[in-house]
Amino acid sequence: MSPQELQVQQKREVEKQQESTVPARTFMPTTDIYETESALTVVLEMPGVDKSNVDISVEAGILTIEGRLDFSKYQDMQPVYTEYNIGHYRRSFSLSSKIDQSKIGAEMADGVLTITLAKAEEAKPRRIRVG
Amino acid sequence: MYHPLDALFDLQRALDARLDSDWLRGTTAGTGAFPPINVFQQGDGLVAIFEVPGINRTDLEIQAKDNAIRITGKRAITYPEGVSVHRRERRTGSFDRTLTVPMQIDANGIRAEYRDGVLALFIPRAESDKPRTIRIN
């Protein structure tokens, strides 16, 4: 593969189902999702979010990820030139297969959250032989 | 009452107000080049902040010469073998970007911090560039 140049991906704002009471904007993390026979892996980019500020929930087949940005370090800084905005992150996905709630793994490195959702036994694919 | 979320909104508006401002005077290629840059004033110096999620610190290289700061690096994403990919939004590749600031800086005094996919460069202003107070005798 030839080396390719990285381009900026514009941050997408979360489209709200309800209007929130506070005006601050929330962004959608850039996400990769892939599946193996036993698990579903969701990888989300949330630059600036510490692992202690991440919430992951699975409820009624919806996976929701929230990341809160600590913006206190910006307190004594005045912007002079900007190319991107910052804010908290949120994104939800509806899960197509049943997940074993007791086996959700998450790790964070360099602002990237990797969630591994183990599939419930009944959701694992069965090989079907042609008789 | 002071609300931290109002503080975030204020910060977001302040960042929007400076979107592609002419402060860099065209010396730095603008939006579109990776990584995106925000530049702040902090005291006498500058802070340049870059979002580079998923990039290992060993894959980042920073060089400074005169008032130009060059950031190069690459992002590799590997998938385990035999997976089926449902969604692929993250991109891989290399980057090489130079930020040229419109003031004399102390290139030797630049401090870099990398945390949670965010690179912050603390850039001190050169002593010779700092304003002097002139007394009237």
C-alpha cells in the first residue's frame, strides 16, 4: 500500500432528539466497528478525553458512549487562530446481535477508546452443513 | 449561577470566532491539512494544540527552526485477521505540517505534552521579541 496523506475529518455534531437545556455542542466520535465470530469491537476517537471520563452503556440493544472533555486547561488561554472546535462526545449504535452484558471490555489509549462486546451464546453464528 | 457547561459554550464560541483567523497571515497552509491546529495566547507565549488521536507518541516528530514548527508522523490502524468490518470512518496515513507563527520564538524553550491523543506545544516568546516598557525621564 502506498503511503497516503492524512486529511482532516470535520467533526460532526450530534443531532439531538431533544433539545438540551444547555447550549454547548456535543460531537460524534469518528468510529470503526468490526465483528468476529465471538465479539463486536467498536473503536472511537475521542481526543482529549481521559479514560475516567468515559461512560459506556448497553440498554435495550442500544450501545451509547459518552466522553466528557476536561476543558479546564483552556481557562487562561485566548484563542488567536483555530481550525477545530472542542466539546464532549456522544454516539449511539443499535446492536444487531445479542451481547453478553457481563463481558464488555474497554480500553483507552492515545484518545482512542476500544470497546469489545462479547456476543451472547445464542447470538454466535452456527455452521450449517448441507446434508 | 456559574455553570461549567456555559463555560464550555463560551469557549466553543471563542474558538468559532477565531476559525481560520488571519493571525497566521497565510504563512501556514489552512484547514484541510492534518493535524488540525488551534493556537492560543497564554501569558507572553503561545500554545499550539493538535488533535492526533490514535497516534503513538513514538510516531510523532516535532522540529523547530526559527519561527517554524514542523510536525510529522503517521497513523496505522490494524484490524485482527478474519474480521468483517461494519463501519470504517477512521483513516490511516502520514502527515507533515509546518506551523509558522508571526513572532520571534525561543525554539529551544518549546515544551511538548502528549496526552489522550492531544499534542500541546508550549512556545515561549523570544526575549528579544517581548515588549519593553520605556520610561520617560
